[in-house]
Amino acid sequence: MRETIVAIVQTTAKAAGERVMKDGGDKRAVALAVMKDAHENWMAPEEEEAFSGAVAALWNLYPDDASLRQETAAIGDRNKMLSALMNGIPVDFDAFEPTPVPDDAIGLLDIWKETARA
């Protein structure tokens, strides 16, 4: 079910991003539109599903953007570590080598917070 919800969010969020791209918006403006649409999608009551759908939409809109993929990987690596800690799984911090956030990252988590439901 989760995959279906993410796919629905991705489809509608991608359409929102395409409209901004058509109007000449830059990647940050597109990300704002995509994430706002994902936040407002009633099909995704869980933030994780909405965020995943928004990221999937951005990956579809910018398929060759290495910076976007690296920023997403950096978020994912840290999320996995936090999830392990929250579930009582020991983490070797000395061996933990997360993907670095790229210098030209657009700030996916900041944009996500900026577009959060009020």
C-alpha cells in the first residue's frame, strides 16, 4: 500500500513541478512546488510517504542531477542510522561513513519544513 501512496503523490507532485518548470522556475522553485503539493496531498497522511513521493517526483524531473541524488543519499544514510538507534540496534559511530551532503545541495529538508502544513 505504501508504494501505491508514494506513486500517487509522486505523480501529482511531478505535475506541480512541471508547471513551474514550464514557467521558467529554477530547481529550488520546482522543489518548493513539488513539496507543497506533496504536503497537501490527502492521499498521504504520513509525512514519510509524502516526502518520499516528493523526492521521487524531483528525481523524475531531474533524472541526471547528481547533486540531488547525493543529497537524497545523505538524508537516507542518516535516517537509517537514526532508525537503528531508535530500535535499539547498536551503531558503530567510528565506522559510520554517511554520504556527504553536496556543496550545491538545494536543502531538501529545509524546503520540506518550509512547505509543511500549517
